[in-house]
Amino acid sequence: MLIISLSISFSTTIGVQHVDRSTITPLRITDPVCRRTIVLAWKAGRYYSLASQKFRQFVIDYFARLASDADRLL
């Protein structure tokens, strides 16, 4: 008896970057446009420690790099 397991999954670019490509084939959905808005907010004029400033910059840099790498990942 032959059993074939087929499935479909939706994931973000972040999720796909660490997947074993020998077992799946990622496809980019272009229509409709799929987007996720991620917001980082802080209160203006308030003191922020060096750690929070570095974290903020890390998040900004990480997602900027991710956006520029998105075409390469899929």
C-alpha cells in the first residue's frame, strides 16, 4: 500500500528561512498581496536605557535586512 501525505502551510519569510528545503517547496503568494505590519512604539521624551536603545536599533536593522533578503529566501 502506498501512502502519500500532502499538505499546504502558510508561513512568513522569517519562518521559511530555517526550513529544510529538501522536503518542501516554498512559493511566494503575489495575489492578493500578503503583508504583516509589525510596530515598535515608545513614548517620546522618556528616558531609555542603553539596553533599550540597542534593542530598538537591533529590531530596526533586523527587519530592514530581512526585507532586503526576502527575494533571496523564496
